[in-house]
Amino acid sequence: MQLFYYGESDLSGIISSGNNLVKLAGDEAAHLRVMRLRKGDEFLVTDGLGNICTAVLEASEPKHQLAYLKDLKKLDPPLHSIHIAIAPPKNTARFEWFLEKATEAGIDEITPFYSENSERTNIRPDRLKKVLVSAMKQSLKAFLPRINEPVSYSDFLNTYTQPDNNYIAWLDRNNTQNHLIKVCKPKQPATVLIGPEGDFTQGEVNQALKKGFIPVSLGSSRLRTETAALAACFMINIINEPDEVYYPLSGE
């Protein structure tokens, strides 16, 4: 069954209020029209917060689609979470590719940052959120990853408060880091810093180390920024398998 996104409010609150009618507008209304659904047809709706409802199409209006919600299913998030803080690559399409695939693989939060060797210093969070929404629907997930406003590398480190399970992936020429899979702790939040194509400077690495970030390797291959970020997502999910709650709609 096709999945659609309703980002206006928490679906569980709508159901509990007893007013089960919602308006799907914008891209979601357009997608419903493309599918040529008729009154009485059913589809799935999520708010990206772990709530999923079966929706029944009630009416098609010029600017929105009216749907009736029923059969609420509230899913618990996985015990672990993945936060990737990344210097966006120069090519926007490559960054959007990462967001799409990371959503499919399982990621919870992305923070773009600008560092000394950054190739891109302007991004559009509104456009990136659309990529995340599309990937969430395509992969039948009920949790929408959070995309934060871009910040400087120093500001990110100065305001970051997670006490443990924090890592910085960089190319240590002395090859002294442990592999991420060997040191990442399962069943809890994990954050990985991924630098630009020119990598972190030694000063930036030192900044992260002072904040408690642990230097790690992602393997022997030299990876592009977006590939390294995606590899980190896969590794953390592998460490936390099995975690079947993250694939709530795969069998429907």
C-alpha cells in the first residue's frame, strides 16, 4: 500500500481528538492525483514521528485531498539512533544521494557543517527535507530523519552535548585508529563526524578529540565524503542488528 506524508501535526493527537479528517496538500495531494485514487480508496499516511494510519480518500479538491484516518499504529523508535554530522560535498546531487540512501538504510539526524576544507558553503534545508520525505515514503518508514540547519564546525562542537559514543572518521596517515565497528557501542545514540573531500585539518581533529570524539577508521578504502557517511550508517546498523522495529511496513 502506498505511503504518504502528513507533516502538519502528530497523527495520534488527531485520532484522539475524534476529528479524523485531514487535508493533504502540496506534493502529497499532487501524488494522490497522479495515482488516480477514487473516493473510498485506501492508502497509508505517516507523520514521520512513528505514527501510521490507514487513510480513506473522502474527496478531491482543487488544492488538497481530504482523507479520513483510521487504524492508528504507533511504533517505537529503535534503541539506537544515528546522527551524521557532515561537510556537504560540492556536488549537490551527491549530497542528496547520500540523504536518500541513508534514509533507506536507517538514519535519524543529519547536521551539515562548514569546515576549513569545505567545498560547499550554501545548502537549502527545505529542498533536502523533500529528499528525506520522498526516501522515507519510498522505503516505507515511519520515522522522518531530522535535517538541521547548517553550522560552522566549531559551533557544532561547542554546542554538542551527547556525552558518549561520538566518533570522528578521518584519514590518519599513521593508521592508528580502530575500526568503527569495533568501538561503536550498540543500543544507544551514536554520532559520527564526516569531513570534506580535503579531510579535516589537524586542528579540527584536535578540537573534536578535546570534546571526547574518538578517531575511527571506516576501512582501508579511500571513500568520497557521501560514501563514507553512508558506510558509517550501514556499520552502525549492522552493529545493532537485529532491530526489526526499524522495518515496520516491509511485510505489508
